[in-house]
Amino acid sequence: MPCLAACLVLLFPRVAIVALYLFTHFLERAYHGMLLPLIGFLFLPLTTIVYAYMVNNGISTSGAGIVWVVLAVLIDLGAIGGGYRSRRS
């Protein structure tokens, strides 16, 4: 079951953010407001989820923990860049 949830988050991160906001306090504990999750929803949805997961589980965002955030940013930017490339062709 956790693997299925992880696959769904990777495929539909914006749906996951809406579900987390409506049914849990996961985002509220990580961000203490709604401006950053809203910006994250629009531009970097997977990074928003990864950062919230790290904060909620006490994983440090420095050192080796930053690798996960950088990887999420690269995946988000790759999705944006891939859409631009396919539209340009």
C-alpha cells in the first residue's frame, strides 16, 4: 500500500497536495501558513510534498537531507522542461 501511495504522489502531486490539505494537518505543521504551499502547488508540487515530509518526520534539511529536496526540484523542473520541449516540436 505505501508503494501505491508513493506512485500516486509521483504521478499526481497536485492531487496529493489538495488531499493532504483537506484531510490532514501535514502541510500546516510544515509551513505555518498557506502562501508557500499555494506557490508550491503552482510551481514545484513535488518539492512542496518532499519538504513537508522531511519537516514532519524530523529529517534535517541540511547535509544529506538536502539531496532529497534537490532531487525533487530537478524532477519538478524536468516535468516543466519536458512539457515545453514537446510543445515546441
